[in-house]
Amino acid sequence: MPDATTTERALVMGILNVTPDSFSDGGRWFGTGQAVARGLELIAEGADVVDVGGESTRPGATAVPVEEELRRVLPVIEALSPRVRVSVDTTKEVVAEAAVAAGASLINDVSASLWPVAARCGVGWIAMHRLGLPPTMQDDPRYDDVVADVRDLLAERARRALDAGVGEVWIDPGIGFGKTVDHNLELLARIDALVATGHPVVVGTSRKGFLGALAAGPDGTPAPVDERLPGSLATATWALHQGAGMVRVHDVAATVQAALLVGRPAGGASDAGPTLDTEDGS
Ligand code: HH2
């Protein structure tokens, strides 16, 4: 399976929400068959990791019982994990453990608290920052210094995970999780500060609300989710340019193209990739 050190470009994690209520694609891949088919599409588009989640974390989302979350994600993980690296997007210990038994090798943890499970199961762990919980996290979030606060919390969690024996620890600023538009932009402008901790960094901006707000129409209506690809791609590219090792996205093919460009050495084509001369001379 590829990792950040062996591929020529940063990694692209494709989002697979097996939920009826996710903010951008809720209900589209809710059945197991639909979800597996979508996962195969993400693989065909070039996803290095497919992130399977059975509980929406969008602002205002309600919690899903364990049994229901297991029912949603396990068959999808079993079907996809022989073909691609699978992460499980969960905050529940029981779900994380069962997902690993079903084939997941990375725990994507928006609560930044499941490192003991990752240590016990011998898998990788993503620690994401959030302030508050989904039902209320967008109600007036405040920080002393958002970049320093997020970086310090993540560095502390990463250190604990490494001390506990987790071999692969990623950190993620948690764009949109208890953050205003300005907080998100400040964090995006300082991804380099997270990279400087020495831990590999994941960033997820794909189709998120702040992109809709920034691209609002003249009457202030946010751009709809299916019109947020330009902002999604721009912010993913921006994060990669500052050294992020992985981006979590809905639009995998477009992001893989961006990742290839950002990874290309300045001043010419790399030996490893296709040349920049094309048949149509462009
Ligand atoms: N964002 C979401 C969910 N999981 N995990 C990481 N590591 N980083 C993120 O930024 C992140 C995440 C929210 O996006 P999405 O999965 O598309 O929506 P929903 O939570 O509504 O299912």
C-alpha cells in the first residue's frame, strides 16, 4: 500500500460516506452495493486511501448508534480493503476495532482520542482537531491563537500516540470543526506550522461550508455543494504546496492531477512521470 514516503506525490484520500445525512453526498451511497460501487470509482480515479464513514460529523448532525454504524461500514470495508488502503472515519472504539478486523488499516479519528485503539490494533491513526461537538460546534467558536492552539493540541496527542506505540500518526487541523471562516483561512495559510511539528499532515476542505460562503452569490446565498470544486481544489493544492502529505476529498481524479503538479520539481519534468510535452503541443 502506498504511503507518503514511497509515492511521487502526496496522497489523496477519497471520501465514502455511507450515511443518509452527510453534508455533501448524504444518501447517495447509503446502500452497501452503492457504497462499494462508489468505492471502486474512487479507486479507479486514483485514490490512495478510501475513507469509509458511517456517521455524519457535519454541524448539527445527530449521533448514530453503534450497531447501525457497524451495519453501514463493515461490509463496505470488507469489500474494498483487498483492493485499496481503507481508513475508517469513526469516533467509536468498538467501530474502530471492528473496522480493523474487517480490513481497515488507518483510524481516521475526528475526536483525536482513539490512539489506544490504534496502538492495540497495530494500525495508523489520524488525530483531527475539533472544538466542541457537531450539534453545537459552530456556535461562536473562539481561540486565543487558532494556529498555535490547534498545533499544540495535535502535537500533544501525536506525542501520546507515539509513546503508546502507534507507528503511523497523522495530524489534521479539522477545517470546519468548531471554526469560523476566518479560523479556517488562518489555518490554511499556516499549514506549514503543522508540517513543522514533524508529523505528517492531512487536510480536508472538500466542498465544506466556508468555501460555499466565500463563493456566495450577490444575495449572500452560499454556493451549493456541487459548485465548490474550484475552492476545494485550490485549497487542497495550497495545503499540498505547504507540505501536507494527504488531502481528504470527494473529487479524487481532479485532486490527483493537482497533487501530481504540486509534487513536480520546479523547473522541469521529473524523470519518473510522463513528460510535459503532449501530442497536441500544449
Ligand atoms: N471532515 C469530515 C469528516 N471527517 N476527517 C478528517 N481527518 N478531516 C476532515 O476534515 C474531516 C474528516 C466532514 O466531511 P464529510 O465526511 O464530507 O461530511 P460528513 O461529516 O457530513 O459525513
